[in-house]
Amino acid sequence: MTDSSRESSASGAAHEADSVQAGSAADVLRGRWREALAGARGGAGGPDPGPYADNLLTRWAEPQRHYHTTAHLTAVLDRIDTLAGYAADPDAVRLAAWFHDAVYRPDRSENEERSAALAERALPEAGVPDDITAEVARLVRLTVTHDPAAGDTDGEVLCDADLAILAAAPKEYAEYAAQVREEYGFVPDDAFRDGRAAVLRQLLGLPRLFRTPHGIARWEPRARQNLLTELELLTR
């Protein structure tokens, strides 16, 4: 076998391994969708969950996404599992996670509204009761502000799970910040720096970034340090 043949074979094997890994991750997400949907249905039957999961996974894999991908969806679902004990309806929160960035165009401002409307169309068809559908749509719309009212435990769990990336280790946080910049690649550097700095200052000005006891105790300090570090880098 020639060197070029070996390189081609190795490249093909690596690509195949990546495809298998991606397929396995998608299968795990499909299983999590089925579980959340079954919980929201309350034991009642309904259409095959598979096509709904596939439609959502296709959305989360669109090419304009660099941070808001299936990796982000998985991370939010993992954080919801961590915080589930604080939620009134954990399965509604999980469904809201699936829909909260289902419609995502970085150059648009109505993503959350369109994502909520998608949930309002899809969930009744999928066998979810109207009251739970309404709660999922409300939670999706709440991610515009990430500012749940006092006592809104479902909202607190979803918002904390969505913002938990702010408390990542420094390397992971830097990767997140770089991915956000990629999503806004159409924005000139100066305009992006100004806009991003304004967002960071707004977040740092909040009395609390997180609302659940776990988020406050475990994520708040590191998140504030990450935000300060990014702001310093942007404004040098």
C-alpha cells in the first residue's frame, strides 16, 4: 500500500468514525425526545415521535449554526436533568429546550417567537395536551429575556440551563464566545465588539444571572468571572 493509499484509507476511516459518532449522538437525542414527549402526553397515545425528532434535529443541524447546535441542545437537556428537582413540570421544560432555538437565524430578531409558534403547531399534533403545549410555548418565549418571575420554577430551570454555558471552564467559554462570533460573521468587527460588550454589561448588571439554588451556588461566581474576562478582552 502506498503512502497516499494509507492516508486515504485513514481519512476514510476517520470520516466513518465521525459519522458513526454523530449518528449515535442523534439516536441518544431521539430517545430523550421520546421520553419527554411520553411524559408530556401523560400516558396517552399519539403519533410516532420519530418524525418530530427528525424534523427538530434537522433544524438544529442547519449550516448557519456554530454554537446553537445539537451540542448546545444536549448541554441544555443535561443541565435540565441536573435541575429537574426544582421544576414543576420537568418534561414541559425539556420540550421547551427542544424548541427554544428550533428556529434560529442570527440576522433575525423573531427567532424565539417563531420557535414558540412551531411548538404550538407541532405539539398538539404530536399528542401533547393544550395546557402543556401552552406552557412549552410560554417557556420558549421566556428565553427572549431569561427573566422568569418569582415562583416560576419551570422558567427558572430552563433559563438557568440555557445560560449555564456562562459558567463553563475558561477554555470551553472561549470556544463558546468564538462560536457566537462565527454565527455573527456578517457583522463587522467594530459593530460586533460594541454590541457584544453591551450584552455583557447588561448581564453583569443583573442582580443574579441564575435563579435556582444550584445555579446560584455553583454557576454564578464563575459565570461572572467569565463575563468580566470577555468584556476586558473586547474593550482593550
